[in-house]
Amino acid sequence: MTPPSIATQPRVGTGFRLQWEPAQDCHVLLYPEGMVKLNQSGGEILKRCDGQRSVAAIVSELEQAFSTQGLGEDVLAFVEMAGKQRWLAWD
């Protein structure tokens, strides 16, 4: 898999399902062997990874939603890590 760029359109990987888990009070990533409990930042990024939005669009949405700037490098690093874990995929 090629490293992600700001033009990459990530989507949740095959075999994984993202959902809000009220009992955990957080987003979780479910897969046949278990569950990954996500922190708030991870959940906010992953819920925007629908295969339609680019990393640049995700960064823009997050910066607007949380009234901040400069999230690009952190989001790109998370997407890259999530790709290595197969949580995310892209073409």
C-alpha cells in the first residue's frame, strides 16, 4: 500500500466496523477477533473515513469542528498508522 497523502481517500478496512459504543463511551473498531477502543481523536478521524473524503477534507472538517488549525500532520500520521494496522484502506 502506498503511503497516504493529503489526496488519499481512506475508508474503513475490510473486516472492520466502526461504531459508537455507549458502554465504553467512545467509538470502537470491531473485527472478528476483537475490538479496538479509540480515543476521541481517533474516533473523530475514523468516522470521517468513508472513501469519499480526502485526508485534506477530513483535516478541514476537524479544524472547523474543533476551532483549531494545524492538524494536517497529526491526521496524516494517524491515517498512515491505521493503514499499517489495516484499520483503513485506500486505492
